[in-house]
Amino acid sequence: MVVAKVRERSAVIKQAAQRFDGETFNLRKLNELEVMKLYQIKISNGFVALEGLSDDEDINRAWEKIKENIKISAEESLGLQELK
């Protein structure tokens, strides 16, 4: 019984750590129309800047640029949520 509880708790903690990656954005702000539009504009502008990627570029590098664009846009428009 004790072994099962320890394994269960460690699995839950591990999943939470992987899911949040240390950052949680304040997604409740997306309910506000102005914030939602600002986020959409920032994302769109970031993807316009990414259109210049060459076809020869590594797919992993392209993915990292896209992921960074999304993170920066969310952080600027939504802000980080305070963890309890």
C-alpha cells in the first residue's frame, strides 16, 4: 500500500512539472475582448516575421522559433499567473 501511494504521488508531481514547464500564463485574461485581440495581433505579427524562414532550415529550429513566438506573445499580452 505504501509503495503504491508513493509511486502515485511521484507520478502526479512529475506530470505537473512536465505540463507547466515552470510557467503558467493568465489565460483568464483571454475572456477580455481587448486582451484577446491584442494577443491575436501579437501572434499574427510573430508569424509574419517567421515567414522568412528558409526551406533548408532545420525543422527543430523552426519549431523553437514558433514556440518562442507564442510564449513571448502570451507573456506580453496575458502575463504570468501567480502560483499558489
